[in-house]
Amino acid sequence: MKLKDLMKKTGAVFMASAMLCTGAAAVLPLAVESGIVADAATYGDYEYKVLSNGTVEITGYNGSASSLSIPGSINGKKVTSIGNGAFEFCENLTSVTIPSSVTSIGEFAFWSCRSLTSIKIPSSVTSIGNGAFEFCESLTSIKIPSGVTSIGEYAFEHCTSLTSVTIPSGVTSIENGAFAECTSLTSIKIPSSVKSIGASAFRDCTSLKSVTIPSGVKSIGEYAFYNCTSLKSVTIPSGVKSIERYAFYGCKELADKNGFVIFGDTLCYYCGKSKNLVVPSSIKTVGGGAFSRNEYIESVTIPDSVTQIGSQVFMYCKRLKRVTLPKRVKSFGYGIFMDCENLERVVLPEGINTIPGGKGRCTFYGCKKLLTVKIPDTVTSIGVIAFADCFSLKMIIPKTVKTIDSGALGYYFGDDGHHKIPGFTIYGTKGTAAEKYAKDNGFKFIAVTEPKSVSLNKAEMSLGKG
């Protein structure tokens, strides 16, 4: 369970249900939720509350049964809801039958029921909450009723024994992380009603071999099929408008003979071993993370057919020295060259108006051997720590740059914070943002006229004046 998911729970609910399921003697009061009008009550081993409409929500269980049939009514009141965290940590449970009166299963309802092998969900259920069956590691199959229209985030994450899932036709989106880390899942049929596949929806489903994405899907989220190492067949319809970063990263079985994973005119991933790589001229979009962590690439030429470059495209390419970017690109994603520690030279294309920065988003962070970047006159801003840890950098900042954010260049980061790079020099036009940045940060500033050429090596810089 991730911290962000734990924070979604009410602290009192989490603690109380955990104590109930482990047989702890003390019982904390459960937090009052919207629509609940009565205090917690008991019915055998169950904790429950009466909702404002007169029906019952199961809020906890303190028994030790392995097989359980949840009652359809309590004291004459219909049970309609399995509350948030009601059965979490009930690790003795192996099978559960939910009554036909229930319409909703709450967040984390059966979270970490690690022995649960089967559960019968009635056709009356219309919603399954976030993390409802997360970490049910023994669950082998699940049939989601036809009435369900909403399956919450991480609903079946880390159900590592799950081999088959039936998703009903009423579901319109596969939410973030819904089936992530279902390492035994071999195939999935996504119904035609689905319009979007969320971030990490099938991440680390390492046994998944084939997926057919229906024609109505418009977007595939980041990390959607990340590290699906057995995936050999994917059908993506022409109506898909966006494939987010790392969506098919690590899916080596999908690669062509040259190591490219390409859908339409989008390059999603490269797992080849070429040192000097030329991207095919048929490509128009290079997806986020496409070359990230490649251990072989030393130079890359991206053709002028490419108009879009995603985020973190070359991040952690440790051997990369040179990149030729296409002229038609007007913007690119964040962090595209982060930690390319051997990168030496980059010419940014005309039309770029900003060099992105920010924590985890900085364009050239960690490019320790970067000698120069040719910044076009169209650039107007350089973001926070965009060039941090660039110890060898010597470049001219054009007068068109109006904003240089804090720590954009001339700094490196250590365990005890950020520090100035000794002897770092700012080159630019007098009276511009470059001179102001140098003055404000105590760096040496050298004024230059707009150059026609720049010749650089590690020791010196010479300028050809226009």
C-alpha cells in the first residue's frame, strides 16, 4: 500500500478496523461519514452503522471465520454497503459471499485479505471503491457484475494470483493502477464501453501476453502497461489521441527487429543496442521515456518529421553524448536530458520558447559533462534548476531570455544542499536577464555581442562576433 492511499483513509476507521480484524480487545469509535446517522453497533462479529436512508453499512468484522456469508439484513434493515476498510487485514478469510442487497463496495473494503481465494459479488453491485481488493494475493479470478460502472483506483493491485478478470460492458474507464502488479494475469478483454485507460492500469503485469484496446479508447495513461515483459500483441485503434510517457516501457516483446516499439507514427519505446541511432523518418511523436535508461546509445538523430517530444525521453542515458533535435519541434516535455552525465552538446530547435525546470522536471539536471547548449532566440525563460549540476557548461544566453529562475544554472546539489559551481561564468548581453542573474547570484559575467558562431572546449570559449 502506498502512503498516498493510506492517507485516503480516515485514521480512526483504519485503526479501528485493523484492531477488530486482529481480535484486539479495545475498540476505537469509527469516524462518522456522510450519510451515516447512527453510532457504531454490533451484530455478532460484525460492526455496522445505519445510514440516513434506513439501510445498513457493514463497517467492521472481528471474527476469525475462513468462509463468510455476509448477512443481507440486520435487525430488519437491508445491508446495502460494505464500508471503507470493513474487512481489511482479515487474513483468515478464504471465501466471501456478498448478499444481493449490496450495491457498493467501499474503499479498501477487503484490503490485504491475503488468504482470500474467491469472492461472489452480486449483480446488484454498481461500484467498487479504490483499493477494494488490493493485496488479495490468493485471489485467482474475479467476475465483476454487469451493473458495475465504476472500478476504483488500485482496486485489484497486487492480486498476484489473479489469472482472469471479466470487466463488464458498463465500465467506461480502467482507473489508475486498477490491475497493477497482477503478475499472473495472462489476458484481459477490455469492453467497448471503455474510453480511457488510466496511469499504471496494468503496470508490472509480467504474464500478460495480449491486449485488444477497443475503438472507443481515446487515451492510454502513463505507465499503463509498464514492464509487461511478456506482452507480445497489442491492438491500438486509430482513435487513440494520446499515449502517455512510459506507457509501454519495458515491453521488449513488442519491439521490431531494430528494437523500436511503434504504434502508428508514435515511437513509444526503444530497447535496441545501437550506439549511433537514427530514428525512422515515419515517426511524428517520440513518446515520454522512449529512450530512458538505455545503456548503449551514444548519439541520436531525430528526423524533421517529428513534431512532438515527450517528457524524460533520454533520462539516465549514461552514454549519450550527442543529440540532433528536429527543426519542427516547438516544445518538448520536461526532464528530457536529466542525468545524461556524458552529454556534451545540444542544439535546441528554433521555436522553443522555454527550457523547463523544477524538481524532477529540469531539462539538463545532472549533465555533468555538458559543454554547450545552443539556445535559439525564441527562448524567453529558463526554469528552476534547469541546468543544475552542469559543471562544464559554457553557453551564451540570448537577449530574448527575460526570465531565469532560481538556481537555473551555476549550482550543484550535495547531501547538505545546493552550492555554487566554482568559477562558473555567465555569458550574455549586457543589460539583460543574463547579467541580472549573474549579479544576483554572485557569478562572473562576460558581456558578448550576438555571436554568429561559438567554439568551445573544456578550457576556453571563443566568440565570433556579428
